[in-house]
Amino acid sequence: MEKTSTLQYQRDEHRVHLIVYHLIWCPRRRKAILTGPIKERCQQILEEKCLEKGWSILTLAIQPDLIHLFIRVWPSESAADVVKELKGITSFHLRREFAPIMKKMPSTWTRSYFASTAGAVSAETIQHYINAQKGI
């Protein structure tokens, strides 16, 4: 899934900002479980949560054993907060809805993740990298 939007500074009452993160995390034991209906449901959950929080997904690539997310967030949100929210909500729903598959794993996600900040200069580079990982 790719949502292109120009990265321009956002303005509100007291601030001007452009906060963009490149986030990567994977299932426990790097199991290739993010396929078919699990992948589709995971994408839907991520999109819904981001919409609810007011975050913009710039690029989302769900591979069988990892998730790449390029996301624009509010200045009050740290990368750790974003990952915690998204891992938590996806784990909760996927474990409930796909219990036979998910019960074989002690937890849905590893505790680790990759986070990088990006600005307007490097945003295009990150999107190309994610697309290359998807095989586009």
C-alpha cells in the first residue's frame, strides 16, 4: 500500500512541524505469518488505528515476516509510543481473530523494532527502499 502525499510542514495554533518515522517490526521468531487474511486484517487494523490517532500512513509494506511503515505523526508522539500502540492493537485483534494460528506463538511481535526519523529530504529515499523491499 502506498499513499503518496507531499511532505509539507503542518501548522496548528502553537507549532509548525513535520514528524515522519520509518518503523519496522517483525513477528516473534520471525515467523512468516503475515500472509492472506492475516495480512489483510493486520493492514486494516493499522489503517483504522492511524486514522483514529490522526496519523498519516505514507507507505505500508506488510511482508510475510515483517512490517515496514512510513508514517507521519504529531509532535507529541514518540516513535516508541507509535510502535507500542500499533503492536498492541494488532496483537490483541490478530490473536483473538486467528487463535488457531496465533496460539502456536508465545507472543505476536518481538520486543524489538527499528525506528528512524525522516524529513522532506530523505522521505523519497525511504519510500523507494520500502518499495524495493516489496519487489516493486
